[in-house]
Amino acid sequence: MKLTILFGGASFEHEISIVSAITLKEKLSGFDLSFIFCDQDHSFYLIDPLKMKAVTFSKGEHKKMPELSISKGGFLQKSMFSSTLHKATVVNLIHGADGEDGTMAALLDFFSIAYIGPRVDASVFSYDKRYTKYLCEAIGVRCVNYEVLSANEHKNIKTPYPIIIKPARLGSSIGVSIVKDESELDYALDTAFEFDSALIVEPFLEGVKEYNLAGYMANGEVHFSIVEEPQKNEFLDFEKKYMDFSRSSQVLEADISDDLKQRLQNTFEKIYKNLFEGALIRCDFFVVNDEVYLNEINPIPGSMANYLFADFTSSVEELAHSLPRPKRAQVSYEYIHSISQAKGK
Amino acid sequence: MKLTILFGGASFEHEISIVSAITLKEKLSGFDLSFIFCDQDHSFYLIDPLKMKAVTFSKGEHKKMPELSISKGGFLQKSMFSSTLHKATVVNLIHGADGEDGTMAALLDFFSIAYIGPRVDASVFSYDKRYTKYLCEAIGVRCVNYEVLSANEHKNIKTPYPIIIKPARLGSSIGVSIVKDESELDYALDTAFEFDSALIVEPFLEGVKEYNLAGYMANGEVHFSIVEEPQKNEFLDFEKKYMDFSRSSQVLEADISDDLKQRLQNTFEKIYKNLFEGALIRCDFFVVNDEVYLNEINPIPGSMANYLFADFTSSVEELAHSLPRPKRAQVSYEYIHSISQAKGK
């Protein structure tokens, strides 16, 4: 089966996406793979698989490779006298802006290109942490209390210290700080506002358990990965996350009760259904006083959370065959015809 | 000032968009206007302004006009030996799918084309009536109670009759029914499910007052239209709405107290701010027992609700000069550089 890994993007997570794509080259070697890179100027390039190395991009060598344009049914490569349409199911592996904010989903849908990844709605609800909170409230999933801070309004923070401050629209811990008391506040706000004009403030919960669970819908049901208890530093900073995105060896299942596992899966399914179809997502949960809380949704997890699946290749293949088929409205010009007839043309 | 009216789309509201564009040709005649039509197959055409008539499209005559492709900074017209980039601020006038669901917003953002219209997030929250409810709950705006029905699950409706049944993702009253008792239910469900796999069920409120208010953000503040009390049939069906989209003469201001007007404006502002910047939207409100309820958000109202503005041309010009400027992340390859250095290249 043919698959195109689409990566890069004009995003703070651009480099993470490159690492993710390099990891998938190895993990998905059973597929007929091609690689399309979106650079920070929104140009697309067809990358020689042998050149799938981080330095290719940091040195700008991709610019010597064929440029593509997105087109109906695929990516078009033009030469002097002919053009080739590259058609394959796309794996949207652009983390952060462009990939997870709904942009790439809309482009791929508009140009009728099949893809693995969140659709536009799902992207909006997972990319902006405020909207993830709205979703939780609406569907009855617990999440940590929060306040929103905007760059253009002064507001006193009501949440007692320690608190965690996050840009509303970034993943991979970029711009995130734990603030233990007021003396650390200004620096944390400055850091976070560098990345976004809206911030989320949450209480920093000590002693919580964290569990990650990935999954996807195929053949009408949700298929779950194992549950992982991620390594616990205070939280993963950017450099640790960066390395984390290249993970490729399977991890051990968390030692939890069947009851808790079931509740994590039920919560995952509540979030996924009728919204995330077409995507393999990872939900990061907190467990506090034996209650499950959603921390965040990763609609395009690093290297597709391959390390959580026993048979990653089969999972991707199964998902690729269960993608949502968008129904496009047919236009009949019924009203215009009836009006022009009524007017006697 | 140059403006491009972008209209059509693969949408059940395709014909309405054509009527809307024809109306704006007249109402925005003070601008240097061009017209780009998106047909149901997602091809773009540059329409001769003299051919801006409904029959041009129903007869397929647009196919004889120059085809365009969306490209960085504008729409590209290619001929044998040269190409022209059509650059102008776009007015997104595609109603329903493609225009109001975030697709066109994502395309225009990705290709760095300035546009009047809702951004991706705002589109998602207004296009799907379920998500409008989520938004209301989150920001503290009253809305009518609702239930969701899905095509693939059987569920008993709890709301007492009479009820109103609406497809979750369509505007212009398409597929909407008022159901007075159970005998009318099956037909109403069949009709609505023809258009969408998810439906909203609400109590049909009798004796409510309805008020429409439009507005847009420019120079840091919200500018409001007059408040209109729309003509009250049971509700506007598709044919009446169709005619409604060609409205061009200014309407009379509703006879309401200053206090109510203020509360409608405050509610509008709560909905608009930090979400709808860049768009001229119309909010349709209900007033029940002197309380303001949001009924729906029209992020691209028919013919831009021109009939609610005293000086429509100036309003559009003001908005066109206050569009949000997307901040694109700069990529430095800092991590890849530091890793390759650590490795000694």
C-alpha cells in the first residue's frame, strides 16, 4: 500500500515533525512510502527517501528537490513538458500549526486527497486548549479547572500557587512553565506570551498519576493501544520532548487495575467518537483521587505513538482503509431554473 | 480599493451564494470589484462582471471563462506563455459547506490571501449548531436547550412537543421542520437526515420575540448594525430565505428599549471577541421572558446583511483595513543544529 508522509509546516514544532517523519520511515517500512515536506514558506517538496535526515532540511537541501503543488487528487510535479500527479493516502504528520490547527485537513479535504489525521473540527477542539475544555464540559469528561489570560487585558490570576501556565495553542511543552509563587510569575507570562496571545492557567497538581492512551477507529470500533505511564519529570521540556518524538521501541504497559483501564478507554471513546474519525490520537490523562481527568488530546502524536501499539503496521493499514468519506453536496440549480422559468426566461 | 467576491462552493447553499454575490455587486459598486466562482467540483473561475447573472452558472457558461488556481498571495491565471496573479482582499461569500465550515478560511490563510470572513476556529463554532451550544455554555451566553440525534443510533426524544428539528451543519433553514406531534416525527427526521448525519432537537418556543443584530470589529472595537425584528412566519423556509438573500434595501430599526438593545449588543460582543475578528457576522437572538438567548450565528450572512447597515460601503472598507494578521512561526533549525554539533556532525 502507498502512503505519503506529509511533514514540516510553518510551526514551532517544525523540527519535531522532521524527527517524527524520520522515525516513521523506519517504523512503516512495510509500506510503499513517499515523503512530502512543507517548508516554512508553505512550499511543498518531494523528498528523496535516501535524504530523509535532519540535516537535509536544516541545510536547505530540500530546495534542490522537486517542488510540488497541491492539486485535485494529489500533489502535482511539473516539468517542462509533462506533469506527474503523486496520489497516495497522506499521513498528516505536521505537528502544531498548519498540521494540528485544521489547515492541512481543510486543504486535503478540499482537494479530495485521502488522509490519516484529524479533520477540521477535531483539529480545532484539540489544538486550542480552551476549546478542549469547552468540549470536555459539553460531553461530560472531567478536566482540570482553568482560567484564560489574554495578552491585551490585565487580569488577576485567581488560581492558588503552584500553577502551570501554557500557551493556549501550542503542544510539545513549548512556552509552558510551572510557577511556584508570585516572584516567578512575570517571567513565565512573558515566556508564554511570546508564543501565543492567549494563555491557560491551571492549578499544578502534585502527586497525580499520568496515563497515556492512544487509539483509532476502524471498521466501526475504536482500537486501543496499551496504556502507558509516562516517565515523570516535573514535566517534559522541549528538548526531552524532542527526543521523545523519535521513540520507536515498544513500552511496557502501565500496572493499573482492569477497572481503571476500562474507565480510561471509556473516556477516550467519549472524546473520539463523532469527532476524531480518520485520526490516530493520543489522550493524556491525569488520575486524581481515583477520578479520570483529560489533560490533553494529541491529534497527531509524535511518530504516531507507534511505541504504544503491538502491531503498528497493521494498525496503520486498518486505519487507512477506514477513513471517513466526505459527502459533497450536489448542485442542481433547481431554484435558479424555477425562477428563470417563472420569469419566462 | 480592490475586492474579490468569492462565491459558489460545493454546498447546499450554492445557489444562495450566487444570489448573494449578485446583490453585493450592486451594493459594493464603489469598490474595484472582481468575482471568483468556486464550482461544485472545486474549480475556480474568474467571472466577467457583466455576466454576473444567475443563469450564467445554471447554464454552465462560467466554464468558458478563465480558470484560476489558488496560489501564494492570490489566484493564478495561466495562459500559454504567461501567468497573472489576481491579488485583492477576498470577501468570502460562500455560504454553507466550503465557506462557513472553515475550509475556505484555511485555504486563504495557508496561501496568505487577506480575506473578510470567519477564520477556521470561528467557522467550526458557528457552522455546527452543536458547537455553537458548546460555545454558549463555555462563555456564559444563554441558548435554547437541545438534544443531539445521530443517524447511527436510536434514541428517544425527551423534549416535549412541539419541537424543531434541524440538521446540525446547515444554514438557510434547509432540512428544518417544526414537529407538532409524534405523527409528524418520522417524516421530519427523514428530511433532516437527508442533509446531515447529526441533528439538533429543540423545543419550539411559541411567542418568542426574534431580533437580528450584525456587526464587525474594526480599529479595536465592535461596530454594530441596527437591530432588526425579522418578519415572522412560522420560520423562513428555503424559498423565502432564497429571496431573502437578495435583500438590498435598508430595513427599519426594531422598536425596543435601550436596555434590551444594550443587552443584545453585549451578548453579541461576548460571542464575537477573540473569535470572529475579520468577519462581519449576524447573530440571531430570541428574547423569552425578557432574557436574551442566542439562536444562531451567521458568520457569512446573506449578502453580508448589507440592509442592516446605514453606510454599508464604509463598514466594509473599515473592516477590510482591520483584518487579523496571522503570525507565522519562524523556523530556526536550532535543535537540529545543536544535535548535529553535539554529534560532531
